[in-house]
Amino acid sequence: MTTLLWRIVVAPATSWRAWRLHRRNTTGQSYDTAWRAARLDHHPDEMVYRLHGHQPPDPDPDPHT
């Protein structure tokens, strides 16, 4: 199941707010970023999770393996 589908099933109201925020934004904000903003706007207690998913991937120490 994709992240988008999972979010729609588990948090439909947040997904709807994120979709509207994403459509209104003219700066090219991704849906993923809009979803996090919408979620934290209505659920400030989840602020501790705000960086989840925004980390760069770990560098591969040996790309030939």
C-alpha cells in the first residue's frame, strides 16, 4: 500500500486538508509537505514527529555491493 493511499484511509480529514493546501499553494509545495503541515496544524501534539521522513538517505559506504 502506498503512503498516499495509507494516509487517505487512516486520516481522511487530514488528507482532504492537505489536498486543498497543496492545490492553493503556488510555490510548488509537495503533497507530502502539505500533509505534514495540515496534520500538525490540527494535531500539535504530534510535533515530535515533524522531522520523520525529511531526513536525507544514508550514504551508501560501498556502492559496488
